[in-house]
Amino acid sequence: MQPTNVGVNHTGGARGPRGLSPELLAGFGLVLLFFLFLGARDLWNPNEPLYGLGAKEMAQRGDWLVPTINGNVYPEKPILYYWGALVASKLLGGVSEFSLRVPSALAAILSFWLVYALVLGYRDRRFALLTAGLFATQYMIFWTGRSVQMDILVVASTLAVLVPLTRSADHGFSPTAAWLLAGAGAGFGFLAKGPVAWVLPAIAFCGYALWTRRPRLFLNRHVFLGAAAAIGVAAPWFLMLWWQGQEDFLYNVLITQNFHRFTDAWDHQQPWWYYLKYLWIDLAPWSWFLPVAAVLGLRRRKDGETTDGLQPLSWIWIFGVVLFFSLSDSKRTPYILPIAPAVAILAAGVLDRFMNHRLGNGPRRAVLGLHGFFGGLLLLAGAGLWWQRGALPDLGWVVPFLATVLLVSGGTVLACLGFSRRRPGRLVGALIGAFLALYLAAAVCLPAANPLKSARSFSAQVNEVVGTEGPLRSYNFWFGRTGYSFYTDRIIPNIPGSPDGAGLREYWSAAEPTFLLVEERHVAAAAAVLGEPQLLLRHEVGGRTAYLLGKGEGEARPSHPVQLPAPVATALEPMLPKGLSDYRVFLHGAEGRLVYRIRWRTVGEEEARIQADGTILSRPSPPPTL
């Protein structure tokens, strides 16, 4: 059942315009896709500020061994990403959004070329470039390649294992060299994400070897060379941790974050069918071609048609990895990102047959339908954005620009449907180009959402009020809520929540001024413990609302009015003298309810008390009638 190497032509099948190498053009496109405006977007919750702060604190301490978050050891992830971020920051003159994303961007580009190398062992350059292009234009590959994210590193390490092993299994490459290279790739994967980086390529390759009835591909003496190479790459960092007495770190990063998370997760718990839903979203648009690929595969098998190893390898890769993570108690969509190359391979097989007029009527109609669906979807999204452009004035030029890109891209795909019989390649190129244009437009436009998603603006206001050395704590924060620490450039110790509020009360009893960061869901509880703290700042950050509280009347005053909740602001507006914006806000919490006490001065002291839902509890007395 050994696969055949059918139709391999490593030198032909792809030509660029004006004699330019298509690989050179692809390299230029990759730089645009993954580096255009890479640092323009701030670090967004949940993970970017977390990992970014870990790298920033390591850089500030000059420590290349132990990541810390807010000064506390952070043992949840291995070291490879942090090393990459530290090297990039060193070369680029400091820690920044750009330098923190460089490891992800480089991993995405490396993965592109590894996909190309994997496929080139079985098919010609044209097919290899098509597959790599589909890989790079999957939604989650684009997003993780431009984010502070570690799962894209596992994609690269998985490919780094599979490329040499498949070259040895099917193309005569030296087993000794193959296993040494694969072992090195597995070692770097272990440094990126731990044992799972060994499990995923093992599922794909061992499953493929068993399917093709060649278990000796992994039951041989060369495996020990691979294991030695993997251990040789990964072990030094773990040994240094052990030498420095970081046994708790080792236990957490190796056991808790892998075996305990898999069998008895404390977060991200999802039903077993979770990935059957998100596979189609995160690896769109090309994951939608998998049903067509499945039909074609079944027909070839029924007809006894011989094929190379790419098809069975890809299906085993997808089913094995999805099944593995479906059995895990903890599930997150980036976990299955390493199957993206397999999805691209199968989708490329469908599109290649479509472009070469080798599809039957049913599959051909399905491919045309998918192109029409995505073209129509882009067109409708563009029309909706254009219709709503006046409702989003804060985003300025972004909405009409993005709407135009969507309208042109979707319209081009739909227009190319008319040429699909004579020039099917134009239709496929139009859809790839449409998503490439959408991603590039997103790279340009996403920074406009920084005021909504980033903690930078709020953190600058905090520093203005508190000062760089003022006493500041957070209350009952999730440890990963680190955007405030990153952008205030200071360690912000957290006070854990407790039924009696003893820790919070002890901190608040210190001498003035005293400041506290708390998120909206905990602000009523904090106010109940503190009495009536002054609200100095309120700001929405990434879907959550953060409050900066000050002790008593406080001496610190923000340079602009406090941003009140919409119901409170609406209720207050008729009470304030026209043009008055100089007022102070105090919070009262009782029985889970939050009351805003707003005080201002006209002739005398005026006060209103308003619940968070806008209910007016008291208002200033009207002036006496003369």
C-alpha cells in the first residue's frame, strides 16, 4: 500500500511575470502579509499583553531563563517565544509591539516555505506554491502570524519534523539525516509548547506509516538519533531551571500545563464537538473545500486510482490531531492550528483539478458554489459596512476604505464566475487575491480599533493621575490582565478578592494618596469595603470596563471629566449647569448595587446620587423662588 510518487516535476509548472521567479514574488507577498504595519496595532487582550509583559520584564532584568509577570514567576509556557522576542527586541533597539510580534511573523513565513518543501517532494512547483499560498491565506494563520501567539511556533515545529521524515519515507532522503533534522525540529517545538509539540507530528507520521503498512518507518534505530537530537535541543533550558532550584516551575510547565490541563482542566472547558464547529471558521476559507476533497478521495479509492502520499497523510493529520484535542478537557481554537498545512494540501488538490478541468460535474458545481458563496459574502459585508459608515464616525476613513476593499474583492470573484469554464484559474486567483486583499486591508485598518481594544490610552491617564511612583494596586484581577502593567510600565501588585476584604482594607488604610485598579464586575464589592472611594478614571478596555479609584477626596485630579456609564450620564445631564464639567464622583457599594454620588459646586455644594442603571436616588434641591 506504499504510495506512488506520481507526476513529480520539481523544476517546472510555475513561471512569474517578466521572468521573475514565482518564489521571489511569494517572498515579497509574505513580507507584506506578515510585516505590513505589524507594530501599528497595540497589544490586545487576552494573551498579547500577557506574553508581551513576560518578555518585557525579562528584558528589563536581563534574564534569559525565567519569565515573570508583574514580578511573579510565570511557569505556564516554555521559553522559545520569549527568546525570539528578546533577540528581536535587542536587534531593534527595545521592546515594542513590532519586536514582540516578530517571532510569530517569522514562524508563519518559515511555515509557508516548509509547506512548500513538504509538497514539493510529491508534486511540481506550481502545486507546491498553490498549497503554500492557501496555507498562508487561512484566517487563523494570518491572525496568529501577526499576533503575540505561541501556537504558530508549533505549526512551524510540526512541519520541521514532517518534512525530513516524509522525504526519507517516500523520496529516498537519508534516514539518519532525516531523523536528526526531525529531532531538532521536535526539540524546538518542545521549547515552544512542551510535549504536545512531539505528539502532533507523531500522530501524523506514525498514522501515515501504519496506513501505508510501513511501521518500520518509525520502528527503527534511527528513531533514537531523533530522540537524542530533540533532547539535545530542549534539555539545556530545563536543566538550567533545575540547577537554579525552579522545581515548581518545571512541574507546572511540564505536568500541570500538559497532563493536568488535558485530563482535568480548570479553564477553557468545552464539549467534545467544539472543534467540529471552529475548524470551518478558523481555517476558512479553504477548510470549506474539505468535503469536496473527501468526495474526490472516496471516488479515487473506489476506482482503484493510485495517488501519492499527500492525500492519506493530510487526512490522517487532520483526523488524528482533531481527535486528540477533542479528547482533551481544555479546548481552545489555536490548539488545532497545526492542521492548517493539511487543510491547505487537500484544498489545493481540489482547486488544482478544477483549474485543469479534471473535476466531474458535481464537484465542479460545488467548487463554483463555494467561490460564489465567498464572493457574495465579501460583497454583502462590504455593502453592510458602506451602509453603516455614518454610524461609526470615530473610525473615520477606515470604514469606507474597508468597505471598498470588500466590495471590489467580492465583486471581482463573482465577475470571474462568468469565465470559470474557459479560465478557471482566474476564478481561483480572484478568491485567493480577495482574501489577501482583505488581510492587507485589515493590517492597515485594525490599529484604528486601539482606543477600544488597548489599555494604552487608559494607562497613560493612570500615569498622569497616579504618577510613575504612586502607590497603585489592582483588585481581584485575573493574573493575565496585564495590559495595564505593560503600558504603565510598572509592576502593579494584585490584591486577591476575599469574603471579608481584609487585604483590600489593609492596603486602603495606608496614608494618602492611595490608588486602586478594579474592573466593573468587582467595583461594587470593592466600594463596599472601601466606604466611598473617589472615581478618578473609567475606561472601556477590550470589552471590559476599568476603574481607577482614589482614597477619600484625594489630591489627584484627572485633567478631564470622568467617563460615566451611559445611564448615569443621561440621568445627570439635566441636573448640571450648562457647560459645567468640573465635578467629582464617589462610589458606594451595598448589596451588590453600585451608586454614583456626584458632587459639584455652583453657588454652594450640590450633589446627586444615581444608581448604575440610571435610577435617580437623590438630586440637588432647586434654587428658592424669589
